[in-house]
Amino acid sequence: MARVIAENFNQLYYDSGVWQNNYWMGVQILKNPCDMMVIQEIIYETMPDTIVETGSFAGGSALFYSHCLILSGKSNGMIYSIDINDKYGEYPRPIRKNIEWVTGNSVDVDVCDYISKSIRGRTMVILDSCNRKYHVLVEMEAYGPLVTPGNYLIVEETNQGGFLTYPDPRAALDEFLLSHSEFVIDKNRGKHLLTFNPNGYLKRL
């Protein structure tokens, strides 16, 4: 019964679209607040030197990660945020010294090469761009190896393969795990019950 209630509320919360009206320090962020809480916990626990994000949108999520790094004492940490557009609508993304906005398709060879050559130290990857299965799977294959042991590969919107009818991110995740035993699902990251990323928090062993 508890699981059914949680899934129904997740469905209601997603369908309401209220998550599209969330802002971090005035910048739109398309995130579930419970997932934001989990991600900041991961950042504090693992202290990554580099965070790679695909899907910048308005820039709210990268700004959030930037603040998490700084508040955790990692003022020299770096975020690389990738998007096919160089700005969101008419508005430029926030400028911060520890954020680099990378314009291009996240699965293009040139973009992947640039990121792999730019990262340093402990690395965390968060995937939230195109949600088609093929794209998500290629992203996982390209950026998964960049994640350092003990750090996380986060595949967002895996709820689209759970209780929703658009199964691509979750299907990509399931297929990836069949051949990548170096990653395990961290079930503890779903502790708030409300999440858009069920089973999407992968820890590298």
C-alpha cells in the first residue's frame, strides 16, 4: 500500500508540472526538490573535483551544483554543463568562475573528447539531456568511464520507465547495467520516496 501511495503521488507531482516552476537563486531549475537534496548530500559526501552535466536548460542546476561545491569547501571544483543551445531563450545562463558552459550535442565525438580532456580529479556525472533511449545509452557509455571510483553516475528522469509511459531513460539504464558491473544502484538515495530518478543513482565501485 505504501509503495502504491508513493507511486501515485510521484505521478501526481510529475503531472502537475509544478517542478517546472522551481527556481534556484532566481534561475529556473527543472528538478524535484527531493532529488536536489539527495544530490547535495552526494556532493558533500564524495567531494568531487569535477561535475559533468548534460542538459543545461536555464542553468539553475549547474548553479546549484556550483553553490554545493563552494559550501562544501571545494571552491576550486569545476562544473562542465553541456547543451545544444548556448543560452536559454533570450536569457544568458549565470556566469560563475567554476561553471563552463559547453555548447554542442553531448554525444558528439568532439564534445566527449573535450570533456574527457578537461576533467580532473574525482568526477561525478549527471545526465539529463535528450531522454530517448539511444541518446541516454550513448551518454552512459561515453561519460560513465569518466566517473571515478566512489563517485556517482546519475541518470535523471528514470521515472519515465517506472510509473510513466515513456520508458526510454529507464530502459537505457537497465541495458547499461547488464554490461557494467562496476556500477551499482544505490537504493539509499530513494529514501525520500518522491524522486524522478528511481534506481538512477549509480555508484562506481
